[in-house]
Amino acid sequence: MGKISILWDIASDQGTLAAAGSDPAEWVESGGLSVQNLRTDDVQAFARYLDIGSSTARLVVDMGRPRPVSGFAIINHNAATTGIWQPGLSNNADLSSPLYLPDALPFWEPTVVWGSVPFGAFPFDLVDKDTFPGVPIAYHLASETHFPRYLWVDIEDPDNEAGYWQGARLLAGQAYTPPWNFSYGASVRPVDPSEVRRTRGGRRMVRRLPKYRQWRITLEHQTEEAAIGVYHDLMWRLGKSGDMLLVWDPDKDAALRNRLTLYCALVDTTEITLTSHNRWSWSFDVEEII
């Protein structure tokens, strides 16, 4: 089992974010569809690239100085199951001599948990968009941390039925791994805030509201460096308004990992407790951003 990954120090939010690609003019800058929406936590506010059927969309971030990056994510995209994306890192303005350039990545990995439905009752590519909980998240974790000044993302999605590609949030930064993984008792909870009442005649009435998820995590036996240098700073900088991405176990099979990946915010700030000599504990709740 891998340790939880916490992507909270978002390097790609620093410096400047620019539209690029084989036809930069295809990025929409009007009607509330600017690329700058990729820097807000409003997952219903999109950046849109129009001619995705015949050209490649590119986003470029000049982070101002070299910053640590190991995790990448695009939140709430509309890519087809054949769409691909490729992040890259460089210290050169022309993006030459990449520090990191993985192979192109699929926007959609399998979403059907093997064994959860009868054989033949799921799509052959194992991607079932209709039953997937939450917003689509494309995620990639590098094997080590790099220190680039420039980040770029290339997007190819020629089979997109909408004729355009759009996404709501770009995240790139150091995906933090705690020295000790979370304790048993960690929980995942689907939350339905719908309001239920009954009429005087007994009829059940439901005012349906969008569902979201909550996680409860306890990190025990943590070092002082982790407790004060990371968890304290995370709460101080993010508070209840800042966003982050949690991946329960990056080593899990794709279908489980995708369902245990949460774009979220802290429900509240909490105590970091000294439990023994040079050992600390931190328990926190997060709720999904929808």
C-alpha cells in the first residue's frame, strides 16, 4: 500500500499562465471562458479550447523561479475517452532540454472496479462516465521531485464530441508524502445534503441537492518537521478556502485510485498534537469541491 499523496503547495498558481499551442487563438478569452479560470477553485468555470479536433492545445506557466513539482492534475475536463495530455518541465523559456517529459497520458483511466458488476455489463475500455462519482480528474505523479521554472501541458482530443476541450483547474506542485501513512479508522463518506420532509398526508418530499464526499484522515507518529513544517503551514496557508488534491493510495489500480482521489478543501483547521517524544498527530476532515 502506498502512502497518501497531498498536493497542496500549487507551484503552477505562481507567476504567469499563458495560452499556447499549434493555434493559440483557439483558446477562448471571452464569455467567462478564460484560461485564467484554471487558477480558481470554481470547478464550473472553464477554460475552453475550440478547434481540438485538428490542433493541439498548450498551456504554459512561467512560475518566476524554479519550484518543486512532482504531481500534476487537471480537474473537471470534458475529454473523450481517447483524449491524451502530456505535462512537461523545463528551466528554459523555449521549453527546450526538458527536466521531465513523460509519455502522453490518457485523460480517462478505467473507472469500473473489477468485480463490481457482472462480466459484459461494462464498457470494454472499462470507462463508465455515467456512474463515475465526482468530477473527472486527470492525475499524474512523477517518481521524483523536479525543480523547473517552466511548466507546460499539451492536450490532444480529436474525438471530443463537443468539438472543443475544456477544463476547470490546473494543479502542479510537490505532492507531499507523509513519513508515516494515515492510521486505520480513516474514512470516506458520500454526503447527500438533500432536504427531506413529509407532507401532512405522509408523502415524502425531497429537495435534491448535489452530492459530495468527505474524508477523515489521521496522521499519527509524525515527525516534528512534518507536523510544524508541513501540516501547520498547510492549515495556515490554505485555511478553509484553499484547495488541494488528495490521492488515498497512488499505487492502487486505476479504477480504485480514481475513486479515491479527491479535489477538496479543509472543513476546518484542527490541532496538531504532541503525542510522545518528537512525535506528533494530526487529524483533519476534508470535503469535496464540486
